[in-house]
Amino acid sequence: MTSTTPKTSMAKVNKKCPFCANGEKSVDYKNIGILKQYGITFFSKIKPRKYTGICLSHQKRMATAIKQARFMALVPFVK
Amino acid sequence: MKKYETLFLFPSDLAETAAQKVFEEIKKRITEDFSGTVVFSEWWGKRPLAYRIGSFNTGFYALLQYSFPPEKLKEFDEELRINAKVLRFLSLIAPEGEPLSYAKLVAEEHAFSDEKSAGKRRAKKRPKRIENLKSPQSSLLSDASGNSEND
């Protein structure tokens, strides 16, 4: 039962980090458009790196940015 | 002197002019009492909150960038915390480069809004349903009309 499912279904999609591509160092918590596009789901949960393709350093900055935006009521905790 | 950035959230039970006055007072306090300088300030205006804070569903936002003596920041933050006319604030070290204007931020927010994506989903589904519903209905109707004519 180990290899019944095809491997491609759960394979990581190779995307490039959009912040590295633009040469941006930090993620701004005030830019809600970018948070919505890359950082959070429809229900305002933090998207895992697996689906967005953001690099680790930017993902960590993104996570803090989302938490800061939540505190300032720019983005909901739960929808 | 270090450059800091604070986003203020004023409660909506104040009038907009009153909230702006509070903002001006804070700016005055920075420049006069703490010998700092205001680098950038922008009044965002009234915005709906993402969730309810106390009894408020809306609030006035204002962004301020200023250079400030780091040793006095704790004192200043404590002052803001006690201030009843400031609902929330977030002080951070200012990011590099010029801050984005509020108009640009709103434009980027609208470019990727939930309503838009939800509307797209609905728009895709609707015509399919109508097509599926129409074909059996029309056939049934024609059958019924044919039967009535025969009777």
C-alpha cells in the first residue's frame, strides 16, 4: 500500500519566490494586496510555503507581516 | 536618532477633524518635546476594520515616519498606550526606501480582492446551470404542449 498513489499528485510545484524576483528585501504589512495574493488564504490563514513557492527568509518575514496586519485590523484573524 | 514608523488607529466615535487633531498633537509632541523630526506623514482616513474592536467597526488610520531618540521610545510608547484617543498603534523601525502612498496600497488591495475572485467563480458557474436547466425544461414544455394539443 506504499506506492499505490502516483507520486506526481503530491509533488511540490517549483515556483520562484516573487520577492526575490523583484529584489525586495522586506515584506510590508501595510500592503494588503501582496498579503492576500501570496500570504493568506480566503479564510485568512497563512499559506504554507509549499503552495506559494516563497523562499524561507521571505516566508518568515511574510508570517510576521501577516501577524502585524492582523493586530492592526487590516486583515482578519479568522473569516 | 533612528528612523521609526508608526501606524495609528483612532476610534470612529471621534469626528474626523478631532482624530486629525489628536494626530497633530502627537506630531507636535515628537518634534517639540522629544526633539525628533517628522519625515513622512499620511492621513489614511476612515477604513472598515477587519474585525470588531470593542464596539468599533470602522476607524481612522494614519501613518507616520519620524526620527526619534531610541532611549526615549519606551516612554513615548507608554504615553500612546495610555492615550484613550488612540485605539491601537504599531511602532516599528522604518523599512528602507520611500513608503508607498495609501492610494497605491488601496489600488493593490483592490487588484486582488476576495469579492473579485468570488464573483469570477459565480460567473463561471451560472451559465452552465442555466444551460443544464433549460434543455430538459424546454423538452418537457414541448411535450406537455404537444400532449395538450393531442387531447
